[in-house]
Amino acid sequence: MRKDHAIAAACAGTVLLMTGAAFAAVPLYDLFCRVTGFDGTTMRADEPSKIVLEDTVMVRFDTNVRDLPLTFKARQVRQRLRIGETGMAWFDVTNTSDRPVGATAAYNVVPEKAGPYFQKLQCFCFEGQVIAPGATVAFPVQYFIAPEMATDREGRGIAEITLSYTFWPTKDFDQAVAG
């Protein structure tokens, strides 16, 4: 009987371990992407670059909305920026409904290998947003391209980067909290 109990305990432990791994997979993948810049995930910086190079990069801006009554547009289609120079881009979001909208912006860059070098200092995407009925809100993004991109094997030669945002409904948004 002891052998049967040991096998049953091992099976139960394996099921518990696999269930825990399934629930942890998404947050762990998200953490991995944020730390490494994998899959076009941009990085968050605490301070601007101290080095500015003469080499430039064209940064393009793409905006999308999923399942929300919002219009979302970049004020500028593109910006040319010296590598290491701090740039500022502005985005306008309008709530076209008569109710508050809770939204969170997901983001990435293309080419994906540019992710570790695209450094955000300030971004509306760092937290969820509530846009009042009929309101238009201007959101800034302050960023720079890390100077390492010019010398790293992976980053060398990148001449154009597209920063893409998609506004999604904020999970569990409660209109009573917003109003």
C-alpha cells in the first residue's frame, strides 16, 4: 500500500505543480519580456541617456483601439531622433461615448530586436487610464534610443523603428469607481 500512496502523492504533486505553472506562465512571460526587451517589448528608463550620437533613427508611431468607443491618434506620424537624444511624442485619445471608459495601452516596437534599445522615461502606457465621456486627453511619451544600439551586433543597422500602441478595455473596470 505504501507504494500506491507514494505514486498517488507524486501524481497529485505533479498536477498541482503543472496547475501553478499554467497560472504563472503569463506573468512570468510578461516579466521576461520587460526585462529582456524580447518580442519588441520596450524598456523603462529612470533617467535620460548621457550620450547622444550623431547617428539617427526614424521613429514611426502606430495607434489602434480594440473594443472601445475611443479615437486614438498620434499627433506626429514620425520623428527623426539622434541615438541617445530624448524625444517627446504626443497622442490624442477621445472618448466618443456618453460614459467613462477605462483603457490600458499595450505597446511594442518593430523590428522586435529594437525592443531592448527603445527606452521610455514617461508613458501613459505604464498604467490604466480613465477617459471621461466626450473628453479628449493628450498623452505624452518621453523616450530615447539607447546608444548601445549603434554598437551592439543585434541593434547595429536599425534605421527605422515603429512604436505601436493598442488601447484595450481595462480588465474589471468599474464605472462607479471612475465617476
